[in-house]
Amino acid sequence: MKNEFGRLKRKMVLQIVVILVIAIIIGLIINFAFIDGVLQAPFADAFIAFCENVLQLDYYAARNAYNVLFQQNKPLWLTVGFILLLLIIFYIALSRFTRYFNHISTSITMLSDESDKEIQLPAELDFLEKKLNDVKNKLEKRARNAQEAEQRKNDLVVYLAHDIKTPLTSIIGYLSLLDEAKDMPAEQKEKYVAITLEKSNRLEQLINEFFEITRFNLQSIVLEKDLIPLNYMLMQVADEFYPLLAPKGQKASIKMDEEINIYADGNKLARVFNNIIKNAISYSEPNSTIEISAKSENNQTIISFTNTGKTIPPEKLNRIFEKFYRLDSARSSQTGGAGLGLAISNEIVQAHGGTITATSSHEKTVFTVMIPTNS
């Protein structure tokens, strides 16, 4: 910061020096011109005439007054004149300096008004111009991201509201059939009940997604940390997904060379792992293995989740942790979620002081969670 202001300070010092030099030169010119120079006689005659005509003094009294006031007090008048002149010039220079504040004030106004114009400042404030434009660009990016997230949320709500009608209509239809046909064959009745139950589960899932959106907007993450055996936790999380893994011939494999204990919020961290594994199951190939590994390095615990499936394009991979962003929009009407799982996971990991990243290449996708072991 000291070097950044160097150019401005040099210009201000130069201007002050120039002001002083100009004031001295003008003061000397006035001294030698009006008191001891070429304008001395006209000035003396004018002063004596003023005393005679206005103050009604005789010539000798007027001349004596001139000698007493000016000839005998040259240093005093020179000092007074120099001070007045210096004040005037300093005021002019100060007005120039305040232009910097006007420029800065205008730039801040542009930031608050979200102006589309680029901020421009004098050359000596180029460092501040760059910083203000950086802030402006960041604010614009945040505004765009917020607007896009809000639009995605609104679209999602519309989709979910539309999708709710489908299972609800089916539920009402099948229940009406069951109610009207009292003597319906048991086999057909069992079929209708199974379909109704399936549609009811789908309706519950959609309603839960509505609540998920509301909770995400209102929640503030508060951690309740405790010492957690990571080995046991990962095995427990993987076992819970067996009903989802088995139908596609998938399985989860855990590889850990050592026992790792971490100080974290177990419930929220389990939610992170659940979201990642659920995502891996959805996008893994049938009969593939989701590999889970963990290790400790430099007081950091690194947990990786690797699945085999279609490579995620870089443009989608960069947005995968944005709220309401779904990797595959085609899944929205059937099995797609609200696009909040990975966004919530990201916030939970950040609350622990860690990071979560994703890479994808050669049909391998790896999610890596890194959190402090003893935070």
C-alpha cells in the first residue's frame, strides 16, 4: 500500500513545491515592483492623491503617511502579502487535491448504482482504479450468480409443482377405482395398491424437495463437533446405501491404511458423504465399484470418492457445487433432486474449514473432501 500511494504523494509534493515557488516569485515581483521597483513612483503618487482627495490631508502629511506605512514597514507588508498570496494559491491547490476525492466518490457511487461503465481515475490513482474495478466485477459476478440461482430455483419450483400433479392424479384415480369397485379381484386390487404406494412415495419425495429448498434458504450451519472414528463412519454410510447399490450390481469399497479420528460434526459430515455417494450411484455404470479412501496428511484428512461413469464436461464440473444446479436436467421429472445436495455439502465442508472438489476424466469422477483433522 505504501508503494501504491508513492506516485500520488510525489505528485502532491511536487505541486506544493511549485505553489511555494510561485508564491515567492509573485511576492518578490510585488515587492520590487510596487515598493522598490518601476511601479514605486506611480503607486506612491496614487497613495498620496488618495490621502489628499479622500482623507483631506495636505501633500506633506500624505507623503509622510506613505513613508511611515510603506517605506519604513517593507518587511511587514512583504510578509502580509506573501501570507495572503500563499493562502490564495494554497486554496487553489487544495481545490485540485479535492478532485481526487470527487473522483473516488463518483466511483463509489457507480459501485452502489451498479453502473455498467468502467471506473476511471487519474493516472496517479491507477492502483485504486484497478481495485475498484475488481470489486465492481466481483459484485457483478455475485449478482449474476444470485440471479441465475434464483431463476434456477424458480424453474425448479415450477417443475416440481407440475410434477406433483402427475402422481397425485394417479393416486386419486387408483383410490377412486378401489373405492368404487368393492368386488375387485384381489390380484388387481394388489396391483392398484402397489401403484398407489409407488406414486405416494414419489409425491413424498417431491414434497421433501420443496422443504429442502426452504431449509436451504433459511438455515445457518451450526456445527456440533465431537471426536469421530472415520473408519466406522464411512463403513456405516456405505452399508446404508446397499439397497440402492444392489439393484444395479454396484458396490462400495472402502480403503483405509490406518485408523483416523477427526474432530467434526458427525451428523453434518455424514450428510456430505451421503450426498456424494448418492450422486456417485446415480451416475455410475452398472456393476461398477464406488471406491472410498481416506488418509491423513499434515493435520488434514483427505477423503476421496471415485466412481466409473460418463465423464463430466469441464463447464458442468465448474458449476456442480452451485445451488439448484443439476448435472442432468433430464432427470428432473423422474429421479432428479432439487440440485441442493452438493451445494449443501460444500457449505458444510467450508464450515469445517475444509474444501470439496471434483475432477472428471477418462470416465472416472473423483470427489475429494479435505478437512482439518483437529479443527
